[in-house]
Amino acid sequence: MAKIMKPKELAEFLRLTRETVCKLAAEGKLPGFKIGRSWRFDLDEVLKRIGEAQCNRSGGSSVA
């Protein structure tokens, strides 16, 4: 089951501010979705996106 987090919870987990989390989501740099005016984040999707970004920066690729 997905772990859905509010911006404050995700901010604490990532050690960012709530405002930064919302800004990154609005810019499409962090996967999230809105329910009304409130952001929600699937922790698995966020961690996947962070992992992809790190892999792309290092130029590495995973071998299956």
C-alpha cells in the first residue's frame, strides 16, 4: 500500500522546508498530486524520482 504524505511530513523526511517541497512539486521536479488546494505525495514515487535523478547525475546505468 502506498505511503501518502502531506507536505510537512515529506519536508521533515527530506529535511527541507514545507515551502520548498511545494515549490518543487509545482515546478514538476517532485512527483505529487493535488487534492483541492492541498499537495499529497506518494513516498515510493518520491524516492524513485530521487534515485533516478542521482543515477542521471552520475551518468551510471543499472545492469539487470
